Amino acid sequence: MIVRITPARLSGTITAPSSKSVAHRALICAALADGISTLILDSSNDDIEATISCLEALGARIVRNHTTLTVHPIEHGAFPDDMCVLDCAESGSTLRFMMGVVAALGRHAEFRGRGRLGKRPIDAFAQELSSHGVKFDVTNGLPFRMEGKLSGGTFCLPGNLSSQFATALLLASPLIDDRFELWVKEPVESLPYIEMTCACMSDFSVPSTTETMTQDDTSYRVWHSSNGTRYAKQTNYIIEGDWSGAAFWLCAAALGSVSLDYMGAQSPTSRTIEVSGLKLKSTQGDRAVIDILQRFGAEITETSTGVAVRTNKLEGCTIDASHIPDLIMPLAAVAAVSHGTTRISHCGRLRLKESDRLQAIVTTLSRLGASVTIEGDDLVFQGVEQLSGATLDCMGDHRVAMLGALAAIRATGDVELDGAEVVSKSYPAFFEDYAQLGGTVHVIEENNHGI
């Protein structure tokens, strides 16, 4: 699908989509619980649907009624001898989390997927699972098979790989029949995602503790969880709003429009966007977007249901992205038009996403007239006053499509997004919400995927 966006000022109020990060975790806890749970999920996406599909393949039954999901858990104990097939689509979270669940259940499963999912690194995780009784039949990426019951003990992971490995083990830990300790070498990147996992587990009555320990002059973050305890069923568990998706609207507000005085004078073209449905004290690490936008110079107002942002003079700043990889795309759009220099550091893991996002940011924004370069694992921006129109390849990556749409706000001409349907991976209603805030969106070429 090709979508054409004509630059326009965005303003108004929008409701954040449901957090897919929280949804993945809550669905798994509910599917492993001691009874039937109900989850309140206001919106879904391709990644969440992939996790639902995999849990159903493992024996859970998930019934939808509008925004309520009734989760009938997987029956523990006697499993069929035949192999189950788990289609993870393009969801890295689904693949890695399900590896932990399958291992803890002791199931024989084949994992499938598409796109770049087979190239997402799992070797270190597979090796750790193998040392605890799990067998792998891996030839080259996907599909692959695994079987065997995960044994307990001490698990060790490097801290500079995906936090999803740690989450997978923590979610699986209540099903392990022996002692469980997870050691992750510091510094632990994307630590808020692991903290989110522990918070969700606690909501389902499985507590965990964490401490810092040193061994052989190496520092580790260590987690302990209650093994042999099932999650407790929950009623009307609300999946909170997604700070990652909301960040695009909050950054859109900070961008203002192309006619904003570049020297910082606030003008009638400066509008406010409010995003409701957000939990201000959320464990989601991407709530850091409001602090970062303040450092750029945007005006932030906390509301009773979320947060509102209004643009002002934007000045470049330095951002450490170690714990907030999903914020880099929307912040890159802001950095592109902020006065002076902006450096976003520790972006290396973007190379392993649905696209090489590090290069995708440079390619996308450069075509729009931005000045951005890669220095090692850092992105360096020299702010420009305005961007230009162009045709952009979404590269099969939902966040590339959303970055292009966001940058169009400060363009002097139309921006066309080729492959825009890919937003369904995380935010199917993205373009509808964009239009609701006053954006001018035209679908100029359809395909079978729809918008």
C-alpha cells in the first residue's frame, strides 16, 4: 500500500493503543494460571495476535468479546505426544517468550515465522536452554524444533543482548520444578522491560526479587522467582496504554509544523496533542519520552488521564538509548529539526530489528533533507529548519513507516510511504489516528493487506 501524506499541523486528543509489551506478558501469565482469567485489551495488533495463536497452539483457549479476552489456561500435565506448530509471524517477543514457555512445559514444538524473524539472534538463549535439558533441531534460522523439559538451577545471560531472553526465563520460572536464579551480566540493557515482566508476574501473584552480586570481579543483576507456583487467575486485568505508540504523537506535538519560527518564537502554528489512556507511573521504560522531550524544549503537561505536549524552541541534546530502543525512531524525527547537534547513543541493537533501523533512520531522514550520520553505534544529527517531500520505502518495518509519517509534519511537500500497511504489526489504527489529529492522509494504491 502507498499512502500519501500532505504536511499538516496535528492537534487534539488521542487515546493510546494498548501496550503490546504488557499484553504479551499478561497473556502468557493468564495462559499458565490456575484458572480462567479475563483481560481488558482495547486494541490489538499482529504481534499480539501471534502470541495468542501460539498460546492456543499449546492448548490455551482464548475467547474474545469486544475488548474482553477470556483466557482458559493450558492444562498442565498430560500433553499430546505429537509436535505442536507455533507460528510467531514477525514477532521477536513472541518467538523468544514462547521458547521459554515451551521449554518449561516440556513440549515438542516447531517454531515458524517470516520476514527477518529468522535472522533475529537467539543463539545465546538456545545455548543456555540446552544446558538445562532442552534439545534443539536448528539448521539455519526458522523453522526450528525444540523439545525437552527445562531443569532448574542458575541461568546466565549477557546483559548486552535482548532483554526478551531474561523475560522468557522469568515468565517460565514458576513452572520449573527446581531452584531458579537468573544472572545477567551488567550493564543490563533495556532493564525496564525486565522490570515490567516482574511487575506483571507480581500482578498474577508470582513475586520475584532482584539484587546485585559480584563474582570474579564481574557484576551481575540477579533475579529469584518462586518456582513450582502457578500464576493466579485474574479478573478484568486491564492492559494499560502503550507509551511506545504514544511517543509518536507526543513527538508529533513537539515537532509543531514547518511554519514554526525556527528561532523559537511560539506562533499560532504551535498546537497541543494530548494522549490519554497512559499510566504515568508505568513500568514501561518508554515513558522516558516525556523527560527527553522536555530536554529538547517541548512543554509537557500531565493530565488526569495521560500527558499533553506543546512545541517550543527545540534544542539538540544527548540521549542514551540503552534502555529505550523503541523510542529512537520518533525521537530521531525531533532531533532532525532541533537546533544544533543531537547525539543518540547506544543504538547498535537497532541493526537487528525488522529492518536495520540504524541505517533505515539515516536513509529515510536523509531522503527528506535531514542531516544525520552514524558514528559507531550512535546517531548524530545536525538540525535543519525544515524537511522536504519524498517517496519513502517502509522497508517492511512498522516503525520506519511511522517515522516517515511523523517527519512529514515538518516537510514542505508531500511524503509518500510505500509499504505503509506494515503498521499493522504494532499499531493498525496509526493512520486513522493520524487523520483524527488533523493529518491529511490519502491511500493512493491499495493491496491485499489494507490499511
